[in-house]
Amino acid sequence: MVDGETVVTVNDSGDRGRVFVVDRRSGRTVGVTTWPRRPVDVEALAPAGPGAVWVADIGDNRATRSSVTVFRVPVGRGARAVAPAYVALRYPHGPVDAETLLADPRSAAAPGHPRSSQAGMCTPCRAALARLVRGCWTRSGGWRHS
């Protein structure tokens, strides 16, 4: 994910809870945010407002997870240890090996965010989460999936 002069990235499954901030010009890591809860299979990042990203621990290659977790993680230059806010989501039709998290580019709200749903249940985006594997925001402000 690109944010001005930096790029925010994560390692895929098998890593601890951490996000890296990389300088676009030098390619050097200039910030690392860590948190104690170990993710299972991080698959995506999405903007979460100024100075933060949604980290989507949503991968489920074996389709066995009863819930997935989306963390709101502060990011920036320097090292920081945080206890990020998070929401656990359950897909309405059982496990899904999702690969993408779509956050509204205007409000930075992600599916299942507490402002728009009941805790732990993704009410307004149930149908989308049930079938979303890959997706993108369109210029018109909507989203599409494949």
C-alpha cells in the first residue's frame, strides 16, 4: 500500500504481528509497528485513515477457520509496539479463503468495522464477504470482485 513517500507492507503467513514502512526512494525500512497477537494468515492491507492501515488476517487455505480478524494498525516512521483495535468476522456461509480486503477509499471503513456493524458479524456486507476473493474499488466509488 502506497502512502505519499512511503510504502506499507506485511509478510504473508508465518510471521508475527508486524507492519513495515518502506521509503519509496531508498527502499529502506524506516518504520516497524508490532503487536502481540500473532496472525494466522495475513493476506491484505487497506487504508484505515491517516497514519493507519487495516491488516486483514483473512487467509484460510484449508477452509477451517471459524472467524477471521481485521486489525486497525497505526503506522509511520520509527519503531512502535501497539495493541491495535480489531474486529473478528464470521462469513455467513462458512469458511472462505479470502485474498482481498476492501476499505471505502473515502471513509476508510472496512467491512465489519464497529461503526457499521454489530460486533463480530458483518451485517451490511454479508453478501460481499461471502463471495469476495479478489476485488477492487472502481473510479465511480463502487467495488467489484472476481
